[in-house]
Amino acid sequence: MRLLLKLLILSIVFNLCKSFTPSKDTLFFEDFQDVSKDNKWVKSSNTDYSGVIEFKAANDPVDANDTSMVFTELAKKYAITSKLNKPIINKDKDLIVQYEVQFQEGITCGGSYVKLYSESEKEFEADQVKSDTPYSIMFGPDVCNPNNRIHFIVRHQNPITKEYEEKLITAKPPVRTDKISHVYTLHIRPDNTFSILVDGESVLDGNFHDAFTPAFNPPKQIDDPTDSKPSDWVDQAEIPDPNAVRPDDWDE
């Protein structure tokens, strides 16, 4: 799977603490301290994503040398991608997606998502990313008043029909809309449970069996909207039988 950062608002900053050291199990890490040494990040050439992206310090930074990925224009869409070195295989393993977001000017309408793209047989072209590029997981804050929620969407293939469908968590954990940095974390476990955390505190704990709409597993009973009662249907729970008689050995 691949990683996409797609954002829709002025001066959103992605950054991670400079002193953080990833573990040996970390598949992808970016602190934006040296993005010029290679072409790690590729901006989509799709005309829908015309916003200007810069790598620089945030407004009023604690450390002016602490570089971030900054989205600089109002009412623009952004798509910038970095390939993983290898696909994510989290069978029998925990999967954690975590990143830091700062809405420097606050936010009234916009999103700040991470997408993990689906692996495919074709060579992945980061500069060709668009809204319908197949993905496996989409995660992150979305604000457009009165809608305010953290999204967690799974693009799932039905094992019977082989068709894909987007599964969205039913709950709507709120987004932090102030002007300071917040860390958003998605933790998926092998037992089909997950947690969403903001700044290390859980805002939603759920499982894949009953936390999504539409559900991964169909209900045991499905109402048939075309079903109707026969014309001779009787609603009485009991109906007297006029032909019933007591047996000869009836004992009162």
C-alpha cells in the first residue's frame, strides 16, 4: 500500500518531533528535516490538486530550523505522495498510522487525510494520483461545519461479489480545531479491534464487526421492502375452531 497526504485548507502543517526516533519495525517515517536529498515526495500533476506546497518552518515556530510540510493557499486541494519501500502486511500484527497536524490559521472547512494506497500489479505512479486512486485505508480529521469528525474509512472487497465498498466508522469523534499541533493516531489490532487517539488519548475504541457503516458482515435477517401480507392474512393470534369438540374421555 502507498501513502497519500491530501489536504484542503490554508497553512496545514504536518510534522513530527525532531527528537523522535522510530523503532526498527517502523515502515515509514518522515520528520521533514531533509526533504531535498531525494525525490521522496511527489506532488500529483492532476489539475484538481493545484495548491502550492512548501517545506519550511511553521508560523511562529518554537524552532525556526524545524521544517514542516506546509499547505499555503486557501480553498485549494493538495495531493502529495511518498512510496513505501515495501507493502504493508499486518497479518497477526498491529498496524499504527500516526501523524501530527497544525491548523495554523484555525479551520472552518477542510480535511487533512492520510491514505494508504492499495497494492496493484501495475507500477504505482505517484504523480498520477487522483481522487479515485484505489486505497485501502483513509484516516484523518475533516471539518466542514456543522460536520466535524475524524474519518476512518476502509475500502473493502466483498469476498463473494468481488466488488469494493467504502466502510466508514459510524461514530464521529471530533477534530481539534484550534491553532496548535495535535497528533492523530490509528491503531489496528489483529483481533479486529481498533482505537483512534488524539494526543495519545483514546477518542474511540471499536471493532470491525459493528463499528462501521455499511457493516462488513451482513445482518442475519434483512427486511424485504417488497414483501406484503397475502390478501387472506389474519392478524389474530388465536382463531376458534367451530368444528372442535371435546374428546369422549375429557376430564373437567
